[in-house]
Amino acid sequence: MHMSSLAKARIFTLLALGILLYWFVIPAVFTHNVVEMGRQGKGDQLSDLTIKTWDYYQDGRYVSPNIPKEDANNLKKMIEDDMELNVVTAPIWYVSLEAPNYPKDAFPEGIPVFYHFDGFSGDVHEMNTINHYIGMDPMERGAPYLRMLAPYALIFVAWIMVMFMIYNNRIWNLLMLVPVALPVVFIGFYSYWLYWFGHHMHDWGAFKIKPFTPTVFGDGKVAQFTTHSYPTLGFWLLVAMSVLSILALAAKRKYQKSQQEA
């Protein structure tokens, strides 16, 4: 029975680790410099591994109507045609704006952007144009150091999980609370930066509005725009990781308690 509890802890942790590695760590690490290299005109210096990884993870993701179909999911063509590049880790939160000047036939999903641990995807340039219209900073101003450190932080979380599987020291039980808390941590940072953007408006905006906090969850209204803000794939993956980590902790503590009583 003792080994059964320990085996369960390791299986739950391994499942959580698999989610973390496949959807977050691998794409973050192998494509971490794609957006910056593209902006600097150094896209031709990207390695074949980076290009293949980006193409693989971009497949099936949202593609802006502004991007030619032959360029979609092909990093080399995107760079050659100077298209807007994005990160390819699992998107965690989804925001979309709808307005009369963005008709449904041309923009069926409105103007969507996706928030990731390490950056953004979607119609980021278009969203920044809209933000400028109301005097708001471009999205890139948000959490710059957190986005830069994201690949290292994700590797750190993966390391915690590996150590938790190998060792029974209670310090790893405590550190396993990090993956447990990831969904809440993301919502906390996301909410803070939405507040920051809405309360640091500039006079350059053509349309003046009072300081406000954009809608974190649900539908809202900003000037003439209707907003939609909801969790997406990556958030539910974080929730799955959190639940698996809780189950792993419970099983590990049961094993440790039985060892003390033996």
C-alpha cells in the first residue's frame, strides 16, 4: 500500500510534467527569440530547429485575416513577407474587440489577441492601434520582465516536479505548491496589468476616456468597442496541472505519513 501511494504521486506528477513540457516549456525554450529576432530583421539567423518547432506549434492556431494563407504556419514565409510574428506556447487568456469598423465578414472573430506566459499572439498590431486610439500603451509594455523570464520560470517548475518525483523530502512538497498555484498566479498578474493599462492613459488618444479597469472575465464595453475576455486552452491546461499536482501531493503525504507510523 505504501508503494501504491508513492507510485500514484509519481504518476500524477508525471502527467502534470508532460502537460507542462509539451505545451509550455518546449515551445517557450526552442522559440523564445523568434519575435525579437523578427523585429530586428534577423529572422534569417533562426535555427532550423526553432523554425520547425514554431511551425509545428503554430499549426491550428488563430491566423489573422491580414496574413496571406500561403504564409500561415510557415515561419520562413512569415519572415520573408515581414508578417507579424507571435509566440507559440499554449495561449492562456483570450480577448476580442468588436466594433462597427471591423465588419464580421472581414473579421469574423473581431480583433482577437491571446495572452501567453512568454508573450502574445493574434492581431496584436491591430489591438495596439486600437489602444493608441484611446490613449493606452501598446501591449508590449505589460509585464516585460515576466515575459522575458518565462522560459526560465517554466524550466524551474519542471525541475520542481522532477525533484518531487525523485525525493521524499518535505521541501519538495512545499515547492509543489508552485504548479498548484499557477492558474491563480496568472490571473493575478493578468488582472494587475489590465488595471495598470487602464489607469495609465495618455493624452495622445483621439478618444478621451476616464481611467478604468478592462474586463478581466466576461463581456464589457470600452468606448465604441465591445470586449470579450475569457480563459482559453492554456488556462485549462494550467488547471489540469494544478489538480494533478494536488493529487500528487495528497498521495505523497499519505505515503510519508505511513512511513512515520511504520
